[in-house]
Amino acid sequence: MSKFDYEKISKVVVSKMEQFGTEITLIKSSGEDLWDKKFNAIEARDYWENSDTGEIVYTQPDADLVDYRINSLESDFTTKELKSDLIKITDIKLYLDPSEEPEKDDIIIKDSISYKLYFVKKIQPADKILMYLIYGRN
């Protein structure tokens, strides 16, 4: 039995997204996840500790935002999806190339409209991520 070549399929998926897709902007937060919110019982106040460096600050650190330009293919919601309470008429459904992993609450900008991601699913039949399926809401 021959082994299925998902690496080759991934290259085809990415090239077709480049050829037929639309470039969007994925905006991700960078750095905020390094900060752990803690409580100082002696001083009775919150503080944030950087899990990477050990630095402590007493005001919530700002997250740096990083923009990624990635290719996407827009898809219509199925009738079944539209009948659910999850989907709103202004929501967007996209397949994204696997160059950058989107996460729930990331922002995408498509056609000058911002959408907050509320659903992210990896399409990964084996050890190779082929693409991501996302739903966004503006």
C-alpha cells in the first residue's frame, strides 16, 4: 500500500489559493500571552509577570499587534449552518492557507471590513496542515 503524499497536496492547495484566492490581512496579538496576571495579597493588588523574563509590572501590558498577509478562499455557509443559531447573516467563512495559524479572537481584514474570528478549525488529515477553516463576525 502506498503512502499518501500530503506534502504534495499542501503545495497544490497553497498554489491554488494564490491563483484563485484573495489576499487578506490576519492581525494577531504578539507578546500579551507571555504575561501572567497574578494577585499580590500583601499589597492587595494585581500584577503581571512575564513568564519568559520574570519581569513584573503593575499595569496591564499592551499587546503588540502583528499583521500577516495570507491567501484565502471565501465559501458560502451551508443551509444547515445558516439555520443554526451560531451563524449571523453578516458572518464570513474562509479557508486560509497554512502559512500562519489563526486563533479564536484574532482579527482578519477582507475588503476593508474587519472580522473577529470566533471559529477556527485545522484541516489536517495527517501530520501536514493543509489549510484552516475560519468563521468571522464584524
